[in-house]
Amino acid sequence: MYNGGKILLGIIVFVLFAAFPFYNNIGKVSAKPEPKLDTPVIQQLAEKKCVESKEFMKAEHMQLLNDWRDSAIREGKRIYVNSEGKEFRISLQNTCMNCHSNKKEFCDKCHNYAAVKPYCWTCHIEPKEKKS
Amino acid sequence: MSMDRRQFLKIAGSSTFLATIGIGAGWILSKPGDFLEASQFSQTKELLNAKQWAMVVDTRKFKTEEDYKKVVDACHRIHNVPNFDNPKDEVKWIWTDTYKHAFPGQENEFMPEQMKHKPFVLLCNHCENPPCVRVCPTKATFKRKDGITMQDLHRCIGCRYCMAACPFGARSFNYRDPRPFIKEPNPEYPSRMIGVVEKCTFCEERLAKGQMPACVEASNGALVFGDIADPKSEIRKILETNYTIRRKAELGTRPSVYYILEIPTSDISGGDSNA
């Protein structure tokens, strides 16, 4: 093999470089995101429940929001009847964020952890929060 | 190991069959549960419905500058319409312009001076045959069942075909991020982002709550809103008892905004003897 040493050295350097994020983070555990639910509106709810169950909202809220969006705007149907027959007005700003008025402690906690950047807030106006 | 043609085909065929079943089963299992299927969507109880919403602008009732301002401000305030200082960047849902610009081709040189300079309230005409809907490549703008030409800004890609197609200049493009230019954002309504086209929606979000459009509410009866397909509606009675014109009706877009013009009776009373 011509220039074997250089090639092997090159491969080793490349592997070390490419694997940097992995060995750099070994043993470091990022704190599990825990979105906060203690907003004044939620505290006053008799039954602390979202429009669907917690497990469903955790896994499917993005799909639910898409369905809400399409229903409200494209079909003009602005009432959501959940699996228990309860009715909710479809609105991100007026229904979701009415309870979850803590966007930084609720939405952003998991979205930052998962490095996802939903572009809801380029148009939708987030609730006013105290700067912490 | 040697394999003849027959054996090869057997193995290949059966493995393809099993793989197909596997993929099919996986697809069925990966579908979301029946959570969403148990739930459904419906219209609000207060919803005001129609076959074709329409508006009459009674220009006789617009007298002072304040009359125009309160109508425009009412709309722009609740819909978070930005106010850019540069007219090139202007975003507008409802605005005013002169007769010559509002009704081009119908102006003439010797018309009453007051008519020449009078501002006319202009807004999206919510055409029955809207050219903006026809050209939109993403169906972001579409015709609702109640006749409102609606936009889904989630889908708008900012190509501005609709702006080119609209003969009324009713559509505005967000050349800049509008957020910093909204003085008092209404927290109940979204704003827009840079790169989308926006216009009047006949306040469909207010109709869903059983309210009249914001401009109509602020106009003190100078704007009348109703279902033009309903012969018993107030708007039909107004159209039957008043002579109205529409903007550029000759283009065949069938606009739904009608204008009652002021006829200065004192000026023409001489020729109007048999009335």
C-alpha cells in the first residue's frame, strides 16, 4: 500500500473528528425536560385535564394541532369534540395558551430538548410572560 | 450449495409474500389509535351562516374623515395589521381611494367636484368568481361555502400570483417582518410573517362567534353586511331600493361589495322635474 501510514493516520483523524459529539457527551446526562403545568388558569381547574389524555397529548399534540388548523381554517369548523364528548373552541392563542400561558416553561422545554423548532410563533402571538 | 431455477423462484416468491404481509401489518399497527377517530369537529352554535356574504357601502353616510378612520382602524387594530411608514411596504385590509382609482373607466372629466375628491372605502370584494383562487398554486387562498374568499396562511408560499391576479389591489405582501410594526397586538388574533400575502377575511373569526365584521360594527350603519343569496335579507332590500355599482364588474369576477353613490340632488334638480 502506497503511503499506508498517511492513509491510516488520515482515517484515524477523520474518525476521531466525526465521532467527537459521541465521546464528548459520554457520561453527561442532559436533564429530562419537565414542562411546567402550574399556571394560574390550570391551578383553578377543577379537573386538571387537557383536551385529550396526557399520554395522547404528549405523543400526538402536533397531529392534533394540524387537524385543528385544517378544521378551523379550511372547513370553518371551530369546535372540537373530544373522545369524551366535551367541546372545546379551536384556537391556539385563545384555548391552548389560555391554560398553558407559560410558553417558555411548557412548549420550549421539550422543543429545545428535542431540538425541534415549530414555527407557530412567527405568526401566532405568544402570551405575555414575565422575563425570568 | 447449488440451487436450481425452480428452488430459487420458490424461495424468492415466498419471501416476497411474507415481506408484503409484514409491511402491511406494520403499516396498520403504526396508524394512530382511535383517539382521533372518536373525536370530531363541528361548527360553533353562534355561527352566522350564508350562501354568499356581501357588503353594501353607503358612501352617503361617510361624511367626515373620522367616519373613514374609525372603520379602517377597527379592522386593522383587531387583525394586527402592521403600519409601515414606507408606502411601498403598505399592508392593508380596508382602505380608501378616490373615485378615479376605485372605479376606473367610469370617471369623467366633468363630474361633480365633491365626487372627484371623495374617498371611497375599499376592501376585498370576496368575488363569486375569484381570480386569486384560480391562480394560487398551493390552494392557500380558497372559496368557503359561505362565499368568503379565505386564505390559509399556513400554506402561503408568497409567490404573489394572487396579487397579480386580483384586479382590485386587495392583497398585500409582507415585504418585511410585520411584528415590530404592530402597535398594540391583539392577543386573540395571529399576526402574519414575512413573505406571505394577506387581505380582508370578512371577519370570518367574528362570524363564527355570531358577531358582525368589525368594520360594519364600527360604521354606524354605513356598511351593511348580509347574505346576498337570501331574498329576505336586509342587504337584498337595500340593493332593491337603491342604485348600486360595483368595482370593475365588467371583468366578470362578480364582486360582492356594492356601492351606493351620493347623487347631489341640488345640482341636477333642474333636469329631474318629473321625479
